[in-house]
Amino acid sequence: MRRALITGITGQDGAYLAEELVARGVDVHGATRSLDAWAQRLGSIADRVRPHAFHASDRASIRSLLDDVRPTLVFNLAGPSFIPACDEDPEAAGDVLGLSVARWLRTILEFDPSIRFFQAGSSEIFGHAASCPQNETTPRRPRNAYGAAKSFAYDMVRFFRERHALFACTGILFNHESPRRAPHFVTRKITLAAARIHLGLQDEVRLGDLDAQRDWGFAGDYVGAMRRMLDRDRPDDFVIATGRRHSVRELCEQAFAVVGMDYRDHVRVDPAFVRPGETHLLCGDPSKALNELGWRAETPFEVWVGAMVEADLAKASADS
Ligand code: GDP
């Protein structure tokens, strides 16, 4: 039987990935720094996944986790994901997002080199991208602490794959969203605000650059690409993206339209949320994932934005 270990399982992608693997008969174990949020974050899947606590900064902790679980697959999703927070503490970002990947791979090499390893990479490695759209050969130019750490992790995966023949892959994940997204990310900030404004619980929402664009997809689709990458005959890196860009303004239009409102009546631009060194040209070219994994982002923009607003309407009504 295949046994998967998912690190950072209480983050947005963890529950989707656990659902995907459990549905395919995989024995799923989840590791996280603290088990406090386990039931709340994993919801209906919580009792089908075995919990473990671990520290990504400690090789002994990684080793003892491998010893306890004896996985055949490791999905490494752990670490902070909010870019401004990483910029404020670049050492922590570098340690958990970058160095810890070297720790994992070295420990796997010593413990059991047949373990397959998936690394959650990021479009932020492209930063001020040299060309658009970005694919697996686009030069990396990270512009923030998060992107720099993810770029180091990408190099470590390739190093252990090429030098030590580990089955290690990076999914270069473009932004992916869902009702499980934390509320400080712009998608969820907007869908929660649209719901609360509709219910009369707040009047307006303050955002940064409305013209900023991202290649946004649905997180539930992206975990399917992670699984497929470890199901192949040989390890490789893949861009996982929709291939389409939208602006923050379009997100606002779409989310407020779901509740029959015009975003212009409720959205205010606040310079406090405008980012210095913003990366504008991030858009992935997912052709390799389509051709070699048979994967594509299935859920349209309108559908997942609508689902996020509906989920936030239910949540905001229940909380009020
Ligand atoms: P990121 O791409 O991982 O940083 O995801 P975010 O959801 O935090 O930001 C996506 C884009 O939305 C970036 O270009 C931000 O600059 C832009 N943005 C505009 N206004 C806001 C805001 O109020 N909050 C956040 N988080 N992002 C904003």
C-alpha cells in the first residue's frame, strides 16, 4: 500500500491533497508544527489522516518522522506563504522554505532513497520575469524573500535528483485559491468583504493595486497535478498554472457581481496595501503539464470565485 506524508497539511492545499489521496486508497499521514488547528483545518477528512507534529528546522525531527511513518511519498507543502510576512522575516522564510528542503532530501537519501518527494514550488521564483508566459526554462529572478527561498529549494530538488538520483520534483505553482485560503490573501479578502458587505456587516474594503495581475487557479485542481507528478515513471519539474491572467479589479467585479453589487461602490484603494517591487507579469505556460501529465486547470475563474463568495456568505451569516 502506498503511504503518503504531507507536510504543512493544515495549510490550504493540505486538506485538498489529503482528500485526493484518500479517495485513491493511499494511507495518508499529515505533519505540521502544531496540531491545534487539525480538526478545523481538515474538516470531514480529519479522522482519515494520521497527525504528526514536526519541526522543519530540525533534521532529527524529520528523521524521526520518517521513522514513525515510513512513507513511500512525501509532499512538502510546509512553510509560510504570505509574501509580506516573509519579507519581514527573511531568515525564517529562508530556513523553512529553503534550507529545510535540503534537510528533507539529505535525510531521505540516508533513510530510504526510494521515497518519492514532491516540493511545492512557486511562480515567485520568476519575480520580474524575463518573458511572459513563464515555463520551465524561463530564467529565475526572484524579487522577494519568499521567491528567493523557493528558488533555493528548486535548486536543491534538482541537485538531489541529478547528483543522487532521488525521485524529487518541483511543481512550480502559480497562485491557487479556494474557500480554504487565509483571509489576508487578496482573493479571500475580496470574497469575504463582498459577503459581509452584502449582509450589512461592513461598508467597504481597502485594497492595494487594483491593476496587479496574477494567474489564479483553483487549489482543488492543483493538488491533482502534485499527485500525478509522483505517479510518473521519472521525476521532473512542471509549471502548474491556468495560462490566463486576471487583475485584482476583475476579481472585485466578479465577486461583487455574485451578490448583485457594483465593486466601485465599496472598494477603496489604500497605499498601505500597495507592494513595493510588485511583480506584474506572472502568467504560467502549463503546456508541459498538459502534454506529459495530462493535467489542466479545470475549474473556470467565475466558478471558483463564485464558490468562494458562497462559502463566505455562509460563514459570515453563521458568525454574525
Ligand atoms: P501573492 O501573489 O502570493 O502575493 O498573493 P496575494 O493574494 O497576497 O496577492 C496577489 C496580488 O494582489 C498581488 O499582486 C498583490 O499586490 C495584489 N493586491 C492588491 N491589493 C491587495 C491587498 O489588499 N491584499 C493582498 N494580499 N494583495 C493585494
